Amino acid sequence: MTIRLLIADDQALVRGALAALLDLEPDLQVVAEVGRGDEVVAAAKSSTPDVALLDVEMPGLDGIEAAAALRKAVPAVRILMVTTFGRPGYLRRAMEAGAAGFVVKDTPAAQLADAVRRVHQGLRVVDPSLAAETLVAGTSPLTGRESDVLRAARAGGTVADVARELHLSEGTVRNHLSAAIGKTGARTRAEAARIAVDNGWL
């Protein structure tokens, strides 16, 4: 039986290399490749893959948002996150979004193919060192709204800009930023955003 694969990665070289490696396996066939997170659902609907391999950092939608959208639109597709960024918060968020596996891109080809097969069988596959880091790091201390405000603030806009974008009052934005700075142990909102990104909380 051939396992049909969809690969989503914004780097064409990486996407091509993954496709070439996996196509060498007699039981795996790449049926679709996309470079944006917001193209994943449409590609899955038209190519009917069994397993989708999603990068985390992509334009349009990031891989975690794309995983959630795919899980909702085409629940039969199993999801394996394949990423350069092995950040603890990413693993937790990906699993919450419906991913069945999470591996890093430098996983040897044979192990990656095995991860695809195991995810297809309904098993969970997680990079062991990342799983350990995630347990140590714990859950994100930020509320959903604090995360939204930090995400918006990363672009470097003023409090007024963030308030306008999120339809909040400036006082509310200041409160959320202050809470996020306190929870991350940062001195500035830029540092709070960097810490949150490094931990995979945003």
C-alpha cells in the first residue's frame, strides 16, 4: 500500500529535497507540494494525501495554524510537523492543533520515512530531546490575549497601532504588555516578544 504525502515548506530547496528523499521509499509517494500555510487545505482537498508534512514557519498561515485548519477541513489526513525550529512551545501547540508527530529537519531520511509510516498507522511520533525540553519548559505563561498583543507589538508599532489592530483600548494593550513583560521576566516589550518566540509561545 502506498502512503500519499503532501509537503508544505516555504523553502523550495528544502521542500524539493524532502520530496526527493521520501519518493525514494517504495511505499511513499509525494502527491502535492506547497510553499504557503494558507495553501495546505486546498492542496489536501485536491490531492487526497494520507499524511501532511508541515513546516512551522511559513507565510500565509504558520504550520501550526495550517495544522488546525487541515484537521478541521480534512480530518482523515494525519499531520507530521517537520521543522528547523525545535522549540518546546511549538511542540505543545502543534499537538493541541491536531498534529500526530513532530520531528526536526535534520532527522536522517530513514528515520523520517519511519516517522511518516508510524503517523500513518495512528501512532504519535515526537523527537525525544524536544519532548524532554517541553516537559522542562512547561506551558506558556501567557494568556491568549497577551500573546495576541505581543504578536502585534513585534512589528514595532506604537501602543495605539496595536490597539487599533486588535480593536482594544490603549489602556488594555498597556495592561497586557505589562503582564507579558512581567511573566517573561523581560525588561521591554521587544525582549518579551523575543523570549516568547524563542520558547515557541508565539
